[in-house]
Amino acid sequence: MAAIETDTSSESVSTEKPINSVSVLRSGDAEQHKEHRYGSKLPKLFWVFFGRSWVPLPLQFFLIEHRDGPILFDTGIDPAVVTDPGYIKQAIGRFLLWRIFKFNVTEQDRADHVLERAGVAAGDIRTAVISHLHFDHVGGIAQFPQAYLLVSAREWAILSEPNPEREWILREHIEIPSAKWTQITFEPTDDPLFSEFDGVYDVAGDGSMILLPTPGHTPGSISMLIRQDGWDPILLVADLTYETTLLEDNVVPGVGDRESLLASFAKVRRLKERLPDLKIAASHDFSAAETIASAMGRSP
């Protein structure tokens, strides 16, 4: 029997790694109540109206340089939330917003401008994973009309529930004509690494970017596990926590569903037990850039 010849030319066999880099991109800054970030036994409306302790809040999203093209994890905030008095249509929303956040955001913090400074053209983005539908995470979607916007089916269902705007999910800035929304569902897996989670979703089909359901901040919130040979694995948890140390210490923030948050915290900690080198990065954590740089073996 003749031997089967294998073409090992560079055209047929690629040694290129799936992911070249992961970057933290800043789309402005804000302040939030201390109780918002670290939790409180006080009713939420009490600290919203009477809280006097504010803490800084970086507004961040993530860029993953994949071999098939750059991918975003969230799209930052739209500066129009500051410059356009009618950005939030509901009067109660406009009334409450400035009692919950203090924003320092300019036009240069819009996602396409932020990407340009990072050396990436907005038109090169073909996929953006949306961790959840809060306005400070979907604010840049209009800048990527060519991109597929991946969102969990459970999160998308919130738009059909009464008054999602009360939870800062603003339909008028989500259901826009140019947006290519794609609902994803999580598939069962036999991989024991993910046995705690209700399924997985492989973004590129190569195992380098795995989406995991981590509800709590919102019912359909998702996280992304990034794996690349030679790096420590990275878990982007969006707003599951505002600081990685809080998740590790089981400190729940002042918003979201407490029981769901605690359950997702436990799943993430068990994932870290199975991946001891796992680095966890939260969207509003000042240490996110340092954490990711450490995972890649680079300086922040």
C-alpha cells in the first residue's frame, strides 16, 4: 500500500497561534457610589439618594487580536449619554442617572476613536461579543454596522420584558437598524473543565475563546475564557464583579441578583481551582490591564 503523502507546506499547515494579544481599552471614566461597588445592607434607593461616598470607575472594554481578525468583548459607552440630553428617553432614567454615576466622558472615548488610537480600524471588527446589554457596554455598536453582535438568548429576552429601561437596558440604542444581533445558546459539553456551567459557546470554533453563562449582574450576563499556548488562561467577567478580589472574597456588589451572583462566583472559583494559573479581569477593575499583561507574560 502506498504511503499517504502529507503536504507540510506553509500554505496548508499554519503554525500561527489563534490569538496574538488581548488589550484593555478605556472609554472614559466615571464615579459610582461606594455601596454600588462594594455592596451594602441598605436599600438601593437609599444609597442612590443619600450616599455621599463615591469611588472611581474605569469604563473599559476588550480587544482580542485573533488570527481571523480583531474581536471585541463589549463596545464601551456612547459619549452621547453625556452630551445629548435626550439620550435616555425616560424621564425617570434621566433623573436617576446622575444620582448613580458621575461621568467623565468625551467624544474621543467613543469606541471607534478608542480603537483608532490602538491601531485598529472600526471597519476591521467582524465580531463583538456583548457581555450584557447595559448602556455602558453596548454604547459603541453603531460604529460597527458590519460586525455580528453576539449576545446570549437569555439576555436578549430581557428586551421583551416590561420596562427593561428600569434596569438600564435602553432598547432605543440596542434595536437599531444597522445592528447585526446574533443570539447564542450554550451547548452541553463533556469537558470536565466546564462541568459547573450550563453549557459553552465556542466563538471561533478553535477553543481559544469560550463563552460561559455567568448570570447575576443581569440574567443573561456572559464571561469569556481565553486560552493561548504560552499564556496563563484569561477569564473576562465583565460586570460579574467590579474587582477580582471581591469575587475571590465573595463580596457581592450593590446591584444585581445576590443569589445568582453568589452562584456564578462559586462557579468561577471552581474554574480557577481547575486552572490554577487563571487570571480574572473585570471590566471596571483598574487592575484589568495589569492582570491581562501578566497572563501574556508582558508588561502592562
